[in-house]
Amino acid sequence: MTGLKELLKKKSKIEKDVTPTIEHSGGGLAVPEFKFIRTTTESEEIIEPPSYPGDENQPSNAPEKQKKARPHLGFRKSTHNAAHAKQASVESLASQESEKGEQQLPVRPKSERKLSERFHLHRDRPRSASGESSSHLPDDLPEAPAAVPAPSREGERVAKEHKEANEHREAQWEKRATILAQSNPLLEEQNRQQEKPQPSTPSISDQGGDENIQEAIRLHEAGDLTPSTAMFGRLADPKGANNALAQVLYGLALRHGWGITPETEKAVKYLSLAASNSASVEEQALASGMKKGGAAKGELVLAIFELANCFRHGWGVKKDPMAARQYYETAANLGDTDAMEEAAWCLMEGFGGPKDKFKAAQYLRLAEQKGSKSVGSSWIWKDKYNPK
């Protein structure tokens, strides 16, 4: 009975809400009324059926189609970036003012550059694509040289033909590495903190130093980390042996805590010293006419790569994606395969600058040519990634 009562109540409610009846021979029946509405995201429109001569209840003046804005339910159109959202809000505001009869303000086209961009007023310090500046790159750092070309399917024949050109490019990248190392703001700050820094002449390779480093490495590989790190520290002392390779290894020991308590800020100091010391040796070699630098090239590349890791992960220094990318690319163009893979990652992810999949493929090709092949990297050999 309850269900029946509910049904009757529903029936009586429907009868109260029906439209006026039309008389038929059988009695008065309610004629249902249909309303057709066409909607979009922003508006809705009532569609009136067509009228024909002789129709009953034909309205004298058929209402014109009306459009009205749909009420927002808390959702907005999705945008890919903030620029699109800003442009949409400007257009919405302009349309509202136009409806009110007010004068519409001109909107600057997206393609038009700002004055600061046209006159390079924004280039007071190196900046990334996101607009963030880097405090760890020298203000007068020149534009990056042309990258060492990656191999194509033709392989070694092309590489031999362009050997001299490649050596010239590599020398340019080595000069860039010396600029990064010697103009490192971290090193300048450390020198200012010392009253009278009197480092000894940089040591790169000597019989006694090499034997001590080899012994320290042997102890490290045998698991005797504490004495090994102590030996690295003595050889790395800028007022002592001032050995660049030992400074790299001691910096890594300080950063990762090899037998000692980690000191990441001190690690950055020694890595910066290693880069600066080896850069001074390489600068002399380049000045003397050597195309590929001198005896300290390996230490310079190692130090540049490890400083890039510090900037990327924030080890002992504030994270600086732009500096990390610049350091990775510099080490990559000087032959470091790990740096090639990290530089490719930066370019793929847009870390420290815009994305560039083509350039990333070039670095991965170079790494594979030197024996470091990544899993799932067969895409780099597609024809569209061949160097032009």
C-alpha cells in the first residue's frame, strides 16, 4: 500500500505541473511540452521548432534565438601554461568591457617581444629558459662553442675526415672549462675568507705523488677508507703537495663520507681547487699551441663533472640547474662519457634550460661510440637525429 500511495502522490504532483490541455473528442489530455537546448562550454541556446501555416496556437511573434552564458560550476578550461591562462583572462576582460560599451584596450600579440628582450636588458647575468639566473657562472662567460659532432651511420670515415676540426672544437671547450674553473665564484669567496692564501705550485704528476695516490687508491679499494682518505687529504693540502687529482679524490671522500664524517661544503672547496689548479696548467698548455691541452686535462674534466653533480643535487652548495647543465656539457665535449649521459638527461628533461631531444641524441651517440651504451637508446640512431 505504501508504494501505491507514493505512486498516487507522484501522479497528483505531475497533474498539477502539466501544461494547459487541448480539447479532444475523448476528453482533456495534457500535451507534453518539449524544450530543445543546444549548449556549449560557455553558453546555451534555446532552439524553437519551425512553424507552418495552419498550426494551432501559433505565436504571433516567434521569439528570436537567445544565447546566454552558462553558469560556471567551479571548473575552468584547462591550460598548458600560465601564459595561456593570462591571455584568456585578458580576452575575457576585453569582451566584458566591449559589452558595456567601453573602449577595448589593445592586447599585445604573443609574438611581440618585450622591450627588455629586444634590447637584451635581461642579460645582466646568465639565465635559464625559466628566467632563473645562476650565481655560480661568471657574468662574462662567452657563448658555448660548437659541440663536438656526433657520429652518423657512416661512422669512422666521417670522423677521420673531420679530425682536425674536432680537435679545434675540443680545444675551445677546454678553454671554456678553464674559464669556468678559474672564475668559479665559490673559489673566489673562499680566497676572500682566507687572510693571506699562499698555495704552493699546483702539482699534477710526479713520481712520489703518483706512488702515494696509488697507495691511497689501493687502501680505498681494500676497504681501509680512513687511512686512504687521510692520504688524499695530505696530498690535497693547497699549502702542501697541492695535487689536483688528490683534491678531486679528497673532495669525493668529504662529500660521500669515505671513512670520515661527510663535509659537503668542504668537498666543494676541494673540487673547486682541483678545477682551478688543473685549469692553470691547461691554460699554459693551450697558450703554447697544444691542441688538446696538457697533462692536467683528465683532472680538469673530473673536477668539472663532479662540480656539476654538486650543483645538480645541492651537495654542499645551493642547487643550480643552469650551472649543472653548463658544467655537464663542458665535460661531455671533453670526452667524459658519464657527463655525456647526464647532459643528455638535462636536455631531455629540460633541466637548467630548454628541452632539446635532437641535441640529447648527439650526446648519447658520442657516449655509445666510446663504449657506454644505455638500455633502450636505439631511438638515437633514427635518421631524423642524424647531424646535418
